Amino acid sequence: MGRKFVSVVIASFMGMFLFIPHTYAAAVSGYEVIDRAKKHLGAPYQWSGETPDGFDCSGFTYYVMDKVGINLPRGSYDQYKEGTYVAASNLQKGDLVFFSGTHKTGISHVGFYIGDGEMISATKSRGVAIDPVFSGYWGDKYTGAKRFIDDNFFSDVSPDYWAYDEIKHLNDEGIINGLSNGSFGPTANVTRAQVAKMVSESLDLQPSSSGQFEDVSSSHWAYEYINAAVKAGVINGYGNNTFKPDEDITRAEIAAMITRAFELSSTSSSYSFKDMNSSHWAYDDVYTLASHSITTGYDDNTFRPNEEATRAEFSAFLYRALD
């Protein structure tokens, strides 16, 4: 059974960048950059400093970016000449924001945008501190912003989200995608069509144009994925020759689908869900997932088989099945 894991040839990747003066677009998120920057809050200011013992403004941005694998020029003026221009209305966490001097001549200060109109930077008066970007002392000195991060991860899934690792891994492998607005919608329910696509992608199933259901037309975006998943025996339709592609899928249905997809057999399990009766049609499937540590249920010792699954929950199930 195939599993979609994209290999990265590190040697080739590094060799390609040996000939590029500055390395941008590293595989890092704005959240990670800001998290690293905030660890140095209160660090003292030091002219030409670029270590935690003391930073000047560009030494601070240079140091933090270096720690996440991005090589910046050393001075604020030179940093402003690099990167991709970003409009003030489109700022994202981790973007560099630049400011002119007292007489509005040249670039004299740089910091990291951290969201909500604020930045973190190394200031002469307070060391590494957080300040507003568009008001207060810096407001009338704002010059522009540059982006050095290819932060194509989802805007609504932060590194401290419970399913961050699972969602990020599946996204990196091309198994899951976000919504058109750049978000993932982790708490939104996942549909049967979305599940068919993700399972087909994760198992490298060949898309099929052989129609299976009367309610899934050839114009449906998931038509070939649904056909492929059904053909492989991974997911089933309903008795009236319908699939209901745009309906939310339940946790019990997902348990059955994952059991079939990965040909799992039940082993001994210490779990005992108080809402899973042996007469439930997915009883064996749920306990099979539990025996493989794919699910642990909820803190109240329930599995809630008939509840619709969220996109984050399905991502966690699929990630653990693939692991």
C-alpha cells in the first residue's frame, strides 16, 4: 500500500543555494520567528551588537533570522534593499518593518512585525521591546516593510494548536490544502468529499473517471477522488446509490474508513469508551483505531461516534494512521 511521503534531497537543496547571495523563503513560519524574537525581550541595547548580550536593531533581526536559517545583510539599510515589498495593509507576522531617522532621511531602524499593529525591536532606550508600528514614537517614521519568509502555512493554525504538527505534516506532503482565504478552518466540519480526496492523496490512489454515484456529477471538484476511494474499497456510499459528497462525515464513519484504508486489525486495547455499545455498527472499527493509538477519545472517556468530525480531528487521525 503506497503512502505519500515526499522525500527531500537535502544535498541537492543545499547545493542549489550555494550560489545565491542571501537565503530567503526558508521553511519557517512567522510564528516561529516571533517566538524566537520574544525570547530576547529585555535584552540590552548595544551598538553593533548581534548577540543576546546586546543587540542593535539590525543586529537583532540579523541574529533571529540566522537562527531560523535566513541569511540577511547586516545593516538595516541593506536589509531594506532585500526581500519582497509588503504593503502596510498586508503585513504578516515575521515581516520586517523599517523606519526613517528623526529627520525622515534614510533607514535608521528595523524590527519584526508581530501582529495587531505592533513590532518587536532592539531600541536604544529600552533594549529589545514591543512598540506600536503606526502610532507613538515610530508612527510618523514608518517607511515600509519587507518579507523574507515563505510563510505559506495556514493563518489560523498556530504552533501551539493541538493538531499543529499533524496538519503541518500533511500540508507539507501535499495531502491537505487550506481554504481560499489562506486559512485551514481546523474547527470546521470535514465533508465526505474532502475525506475522499485526502485519503486518495495519502494512499496515492489513481484518480478515476468511472462514475459511481448519481449525486456526484463529473463536474464535482472531488469526482475523481471519490471514484478512486470507492474503487479501492476505502469509503462507501449509501444504499440508494448516493454518496452525499458535501455532507459532514461522522467520527464513526472515519473510524471505519481508516480501518479499511490501512487494513488495520484489532489488537488489545486498554481503552473503554462509555458511549460505545457493542451493538454500534462501528464498534470494532473504533476499538481498532484505539488499539493502534490512532484515537484516544475525549477526556470524559467518550468517543462520540455520531458527532461530525472537524478538519483538525480528521488530520490527526490520518497522520497517526500514516505514521
